[in-house]
Amino acid sequence: MKNYLKLAPLVIIILVASGFIPKPHSTKWVITSGCSLKVAGTTNVNKFTCTILNYSNPDTLTFCNNSAASPVKVTGGLALDVQNFDCENSMITRDLRKTLKAKEFPKLGIKFINLNKYPDFDGQPEAVKGLVVISLAGVSKQYEVNYKVISEGGKSLILIGNQDVNFSDFNLTPPKKVGGMIKTNNKLHVEFNLRLKVIS
């Protein structure tokens, strides 16, 4: 038994080298122009939507694609400027940036952890799930995100992720106005729209 345990690592190496155990295959995806992030919320009197448009930093995501393993491991992420949020209303825009502590914590981070399956580049739009870590105002929290994957042909696709978050998840207090008469509700709906292309 002891001899077998000593030989086990060597046996695994031989099996991998000979193809009996599939090797994880990594692919790199680059984020292309035309990406956006949208947050939608409500107050006790109205609704609001704030967006960061045209995010185009050439960030790279790496997917470890092994058909024998699930989920698919992902490394990489985004770092968006909180000051770029635009709510199409100067007062709401200013209040949101202040609430999110934009001066103290200027970046909103989205770190990708995994997907439950590797996206199909040639098929119909499909639903995929995956874990991400959102970092905001100095606090990081993990969420399971629902994605819609839309193939654009070749090796390009659109990844649309949706998730509800709360101000309180990040130790933030929703803004109030007019002596507290107008109150922003705790929940926000976040949608990010990414355009991706395989580069290797």
C-alpha cells in the first residue's frame, strides 16, 4: 500500500501525458469596446437609472475550459470609475457618487470567479450562471450572477449579467432628500453588458 501511494503521483503524470486524463485548456478573452454597467433603483416617489457607458479598457479574462470539470474557472475582472456614473439628472448623479464614496473609493470592481458552463459561440442565446465578487466602497461581496450569452459569430460574444444588490451589502446608507421625505430604497438592480473576443 505504501509503495502504491508513492507511485500514485507518477501514475497521474503518465496518464495526463498520454491523454487518458484531459488537460485543462485555457483561453484568453479580451473585453472590447461598447461595454456598459447599469444600476436601477427606486425611491418612495420615483425610479432612477444610472449608467457607465462605453467602458473599453482592454482587460483580459482567462477561462480554464475542461469538459470534465464544472464549473469553469475564470480569472480577471473590471475596474470601473464610480465618477463615470451618469443618472441623467445632476442631483441624482451627485447623490449616488457621494453615497458610493467615489472620492475615497474611486473604483467599482467586478472580479469573475467561475461559470457553470463554457459559453457556446455557435448556438442560440443561452442562460449561464457564475460567481463574481463585487468590490465597492471598500467592501467586497460574492454573488451568483445570471447571464445571457449571445453569440456574435466567430469567436465573439456578448455577456449580459444581472444581479440584485443592496446598499447595505457594502455598509452604505441609501440617500435621502428633502429632510428625509424622499427616501431611496435599499435594493439596486445591476446589469453589466460585456463584449468579449477570444484572442488565444
